[in-house]
Amino acid sequence: MTLINGDASEKEQYEVIVVGTGVSGIYQLHKLRELGVSVLALEAGSDVGGTWYWNRYPGARFDSESYSYGYSFSEELLAEWDWKERFSGQPENLRYLQHVADRFDLREDIRFDTRVRSCVFDDVTNKWEVEAEDGFRVECQILITAIGILSKPLIPEYPGMENFDGPSFHTAQWPSEGVDFDGKRVAVIGTGATAVQLIQEVAKSAEHLTIFQRSPNWCAPLHNGPISEEEMSSIKNRYEDIFEACKSSFAGFIHTSDSRKALDVTAAERNEFYEELYASPGFGIWMGNFRDVLVDEEANKTLSEFVERKIRERVNNPDIAEKLIPKDHGFGTRRVPMETRYYEVYNQENVMLVDLNETPIEAVTTRGIETTKHNYDFDLVIYATGFDAVMGPFNSIDFVGANGKLLREKWSSGPRTFLGMSVSGFPNMFTLVGPHNASTFCNQPRCIEQNVEWVSDFVAYFFKNRISRVEASEIAENSWTEHVHESVSRLLMSKTDSWFMGVNKNIVGREEKNFMLYAGGFPGYTQRCNDIASNGYEGFNLS
Ligand code: NA7
């Protein structure tokens, strides 16, 4: 780090700035330190962890098998860390990331409580000036964003919200001191992956829980359980194979799709396979199913009908079961929330489901929530209403690229990137887990390691070859953006409204589908990135 002199303009200088210290920022910082470049990471929170720092609500846990989620880059780290549960919970996940930060001495190069406000590129010096909300300013040659895709919580606006007498908060802004539901009348708004995890926990102790549902989701059993010492030691012996398997799977999970098509087998065989998947842990039913269930409507229908039967079996009241069954999309075409006795919660006396399609929320009152039909009194209102996903974190920072161009203006009709890692007009900037990056539809740490290692190699190349400016070409960006949209068009998810497809009913102008992720598969993406690097970073203008 060097300091530029001069009173008003005094600011620190680094070769690289990393914004964010979640799973991607932590590893990026570590890799850059190994390379020997001067680097500082800026973190909005008071500690590392990103998603696992902010999302402290009860029930928050991996949907990936824990041992497939941890970092694979350090044999020592793999050997010393024991996962306790098949799908580890938030407190342990945060402890793990804190342990990684400590173990590799990363904290000394992180400035905490630093929320970045703007990043401005200087066309003359080819440097970025980064400014935080507290006035901290720093300059760097390369800017790397590690800001996640689900880090901008979104609370819908209801008249009177500010008047509610009790506590109310978003699941990603959970009070760090915890929340006691005992004897409380609790409202949860939303029934996405977060709400499903939370509802199972709140229902255990709340005096009464009211769930406000706008759209039901297809959920599947998680089948969590402890990992014994013997099991953990066997996992440790198999780590290499596990990570290899993840690398060759479509989305970085241990689950890979079955080579058969759903309609090529008899109804009995199909049912038997669905039963097996429904009884198995994790995303197998989503990622390890017949190879056509996510692309063919008829195949998908057989799976949706199977899960529908399960919901009807598990929910005692047929009217409530009916409301919990999605009618507008098939299984797996949106993010599948993973559950543990979620459907049974609706059999409890202390739980009520309010269908917002029948009775929309009109206002929040001092005492609770008013729908078109009832006034409900609550002690606590929880918004499990999701995020301004993918572009939200980028739109929250003023990224000003070459010629004064604003990123949010450039992306006003949707993201345009090269590999989801670079944006034409925004030189010397890399976006880990950016829009249209394979890591957006992935068991994230697996794709994050690929992202970080590829970017780190590029950074090494940049400094070794004394490059001062690197930027994706417009041609490369156009062709990648076209490829991203083309690759999703064959999947049924492209026909369903969801945050994958960029639809958010709470944001004006985000009613139309505009794909935010990359669904062309992790192995192909990795190959493409590697080919580009071997061809001297083809598609990038270097000067
Ligand atoms: P999601 O999946 O975006 O879910 C948000 C939920 O909140 C969903 O059920 C929404 O219903 C509901 N919602 C949002 N706005 C409203 C309003 N205004 N009124 C009623 N209900 C509303 O976010 P999650 O946090 O659950 O999960 C995000 C990701 O985190 C998840 O995919 C995992 O990858 C981890 P809607 O479907 O929009 O009708």
C-alpha cells in the first residue's frame, strides 16, 4: 500500500481492491496475497462471511452437501475441518469462513464496516477510485467485485409500515442477538427458499404463526442428519473424487442427471425412481433426475404430479394442500426450496396460511397486517420477501466506467457481460459471480474457485506483462450475451417467472423475463474460460 500525498486527495493505493469478503472475496484475497500483489478487501459487514454473515435467521443452512460446499484449495484446511451435519447450518458455516480468514491471516488486509458507494474509472491513469460511505477513498489498478447476487434485501412497500409497534425485519437483516418466538404471534411474508427454512423453525415455538403466501413453490425434503466421525473421515479420504465429480457436473453439485428420459421408462419404474429421489438427501430430485425433466413439458409433468401427490399426502386439510401446490410452473423450473417437515407445519393448530391472491395485503397497521378481508394482530413481522437479485448489488454502487458511463445505465435493459466476469466499457474490472456467470447457477463455492483462479491468473498475467488496461471487447460481450440467452431457451425455467429470469414484482420495470444467470453448464463454461486464457485472453483488448 502506498499513500498519495496532498490533503484533499490523500488516499491509499493498492494494486487490487476486492469488494466483499463472502465465499468469493475471501478466496480471492487469499489468492492475490499468494501472488504477492498489494491488495485490500473492503467489507460492508463487521466480519467476513457474506451470505452467511447476514442471513442469521433460524433454519438458514446449506442445500448443498456440506463437504461439497467447503473450499477445496487447501489440503490442510480440508484435513482439519469436520462438518457436523450433512447440510450445515448458518452458525457453523459462518464459523467455517471465520476460521478460513484466521487460518490464512486474511483479516489484516480487510477493512470492515466499509460499504462501497462508488467506483470510478479514470481514463487517463487507468485506475479505479473507490469510495466508501464513510468517506474512505482508495485507488487501485484492478477492481474485483465479490458482492454476491443475493445481497440486496428487498422489502415490499405497504402503506403504514413505519407505524407497526413491534419489531419487523427482513430475513437477511436478522438481529445478531437473535429472536425469541416463544409466546409470540408471528407473521412471515413470503414462501421462497428462505421462508421455507424459517417457517419450519418458527412454527416450533411461536404461539401463533401466520404465513402470507403469494406464490407456492415446489419444495422437496432435505433429509439433513449428523455426520459421524467415521463418515467424516471417509469423506476426507474421498475429497479428491468428490470435487472431481462436482467439476464435471452441470451445476457443480454431487448430483448428476440420470441418462434415461422420464417417458422412456414405464410408469412404475418412473414412480420408483421418484420415490427413491424424494427419500434421498439434497438436490438429487432436482439435479439428479431423468435428463429431460427440466427441458420437456411432458416429462416435467410426471415429476410435478408425483410431488403434488406427496403434498396432498402430507397436508391434512385438502383446501390448504391445494393452495400449497403451484399451478403456474412445473417442478424445478424455479429454485427448489429444501424442507424438513415444512408441509406438516400446516397441520399444526398454531399455524395459518393466508393466500394473498384471495386477500391481498392492503396495509401494515400499528398492530399488525390488514388484508382486504381481515385485520391480523402480530408481535413480530418477518419479511422473507427475497432480494433485488443479481443486478441489485451492482446497481447499489455507482460503477462509472470509461467515458463516464454508468454500469446501471448500461444494464438498464439487462446485463451484458463477457463470461459474466468482465464488462465492455469497464476496464480493469472483474466481477466474481457476476450476472451471466456460471457461478450464478451452481453449487457456488465450486464455481467460485474456478472464477477466482481464472481471475488470479489473469491478474498475474496483467502485472507480469506490464499491461495497464484490459477490457472485454464489444464483440466478445455481444456473442457471450447471445449465448447466455440461447442456452436458457431450451430449459423450462425460461418460461417461468422467477429471480433467475430477472422478474421481480416489487420492482417497477422488472415484469418481463430477462435471464440473469448462466445455464450452459459448469464444465463447458470452465473449458471456455480456459480456452480464452490459452489464446492470450482472446476477446479482451489489452494495452
Ligand atoms: P425468493 O426466492 O425471491 O422468495 C421471496 C418470497 O417472497 C416469494 O415467495 C415471493 O413471492 C414473496 N414475496 C416477495 N414480495 C412479496 C410481496 N410483495 N407480497 C407477498 N409476497 C412477496 O427469496 P428467498 O430469500 O426465499 O430465496 C432467495 C434465494 O436465496 C434462494 O433462491 C436461494 O438460492 C437462497 P412471489 O414468488 O414473488 O410471488
